[in-house]
Amino acid sequence: MDEWEIIENQTIYYRSSENMHEIEDNSIDVIVTSPPYNRKKRYSDDTGVEYNDNRPKDEYFRFLTKVWRECFRVLNPEGIFFLNIGDAAPDQGISEEVVQLTEKVGFYRLQTIIWIKSFLGKGHFTPTGGSRRLNNLWENVFVLVKDKKRYRMNPKAVGIPYADKSNIGRYSNEDLRDAGNVWLVPYSQTTGSTIKKGHEAPFPIELPYKCIKLAGGRKVLDPFTGTGSTLAAAKLLGKKGFGYEKFPRKKVIRKRIEDSSDYFPPTILIPHLEMSVRVLTRILDSVDLPKHLKDRLLNFSKKERTEMMILKDVLDQLNQNLPFLDEYFDHWENERRKKEVSKKIKSLSNYL
Ligand SMILES: C[S@@+](CC[C@H](N)C(=O)[O-])C[C@H]1O[C@@H](n2cnc3c(N)ncnc32)[C@H](O)[C@@H]1O
């Protein structure tokens, strides 16, 4: 029998997704995945067996086609398939060829979300451009559907408040608008130890989180589970998830799903209403907040403090009182006072 396990309502099959016979036809509401890019990345399982990420192109395409065919079979006609793949700086165009394979098995390409991994120094990237080209700081998230008449999507589920409040009432009655198809989700640093643990290319949990919210539904699938980012997001959103991983690091997957709330990057604390108040409360409430996260949040930079103020404003409007936010602003008020006092002492000392 194939090996599998269930972690917090997330079922993972430790084998190839070329055949996903455990999943019924038309039963999945949202697929979020990032396949191997065939770019010599390292993926190896607990015993050290490695996936070959440098296959002849036709073999790589045949393999992906099998998985996309299975994805087409299991996706609900109302569902959405988010396919994340980027191009390497020296290998432009491969992502286009990969998405065309999905079209060949029947998917309809609705649009492309541009995922910006790093912007103005925010978000990790490994310098690869050298003096020949610029680094590649974005990737595609292709939005694919099985039935273009029946799919459903709720852009406001990952919406943002209007900057110009006079728009409320003009376009809709609530202070919430579609945030568009360019997503800044800073890439968290892939540490040496993650690479040693055999998974070089996890996407941030925030990425599948947004996709799942956008699509809605109850059942989520990631045919290339990797470290388990999609299933971690599914767990946070209370969904039932399914994943396949042929070269699993089981401890890494378990930890990512079990500790998913701790993995939320502080940058998610921007005033987007994309996170449910329940999750925000869980993260920000001083009682539950793990110490390392709390220390990180308290040390937010000046610019991020502005974001926290907007966040407070949004939460105030939702009548949410989060004890941690008071603690946060008290902290900065104390810091400001301390600075003022030391400035005064300094200027006084000039007279002495
Ligand atoms: C780009 S990674 C996915 C990373 C994942 N999104 C994350 O955040 O950790 C691709 C994964 O596909 C896995 N893989 C390769 N061949 C596979 C197959 N035939 N079936 C299932 N998984 C496979 C690799 O081991 C690797 O973990």
C-alpha cells in the first residue's frame, strides 16, 4: 500500500502525483502548486534519494503533462488552479511552455498574477545576475480554470481598503476593493539548513494563502507538496488539504503544517483585509504570541510602524481590540520618550 499520513486535516501521499487515484473526479476546489522548474534545484527525501531536476526537456514536459492531466480530472468545474512558475534569468520562456502544457490538457488560462518576491530590498533573493543581466525578482502565478463559464472567484476576499474613501458608495458600499493582479509577497530567506534538509524552493505561506482565499471552497490540492506550504495555508484557513510528494522530508512537512501560524511573515501585517480577524487575533494576541515573533514585531522599523497604525485603524473599524497592538504602541512611545530625553541631556551637556 502507498504510504500516506494525515496531519491536522491535511492528507499527504508520499508518492508521485502522476497518478492521483486517491482523489475523486471533480472533487477539488482549488489547486495551488509550484512544480520542479527543471533548473538543477535540490529536492531529496529523508533517505537522501534525490529528484533529478535536470531532465531532458521532452521528458520533463511528458512528466508535467501527466500531472496536469490528473489536475484537470480532479478539479471541480467551479474551481481554480493556481500554477506558480518563474523563469530563470538565463532561461527565459520556460514558464510559458509549461503553462501551454496545461492548456493542451484542457485548462483555460484566465489571467496571470505577477508575484513579486523582492522589491526595493524587501524580500530575500540569491544574486545570480552578475554583470550580464538583472536578477529576476518576480514569478508567474497562472490562473487556470476548467470551465470558464462556471468557475467562481472572490477578489474582495483578498481585497484592500480604498485609499480614496470618496470611492465608497461610488463603486461599492463597503470600504473594500480588489487588490489587483500584482502581489508583493516577499520571499523569506532560504537558509542553508533548509537546503540541507532537501527543499530548496518553498514559496511563502502567504502566497497559497491568498490563492485559497480568492478561490474559496473546501478542498485544496498541491500535487508538488515540497515543504507543505500550501497545506499549511489550507490548515490556517480551515480547509481540507491533499498533497503529493515523491521525495518527502516528513519532519519538515509536519513542522510546517503544525507550526504554520508561526511562519507568518511580519510583512503580512499590512492593512489588507485578506486575513480573517480570527487569524489576526491569533497572531497578535499577546497571550498566544510566541516570544520570538513578539520580539520581531516589537522591533519593526519606522516604516512598518506606519503600516501597524493603518492596521490598527482597520481593526478599530472592525471593533477589534487586540491587546498586543496597545503593547506595541506603548513600546514605541517609550522609545520616543527615551530618545527625547537623551536628546535633551545631550543639548544640555553642551552648556555645561
Ligand atoms: C518547487 S518544489 C515545491 C515547493 C513547495 N511549493 C513548497 O513551498 O515547499 C517541487 C516539489 O516537487 C517534488 N516532486 C518532484 N517530482 C515529483 C512527483 N513525481 N510527484 C510529487 N512530487 C514530486 C519535489 O521533490 C519538490 O519537493
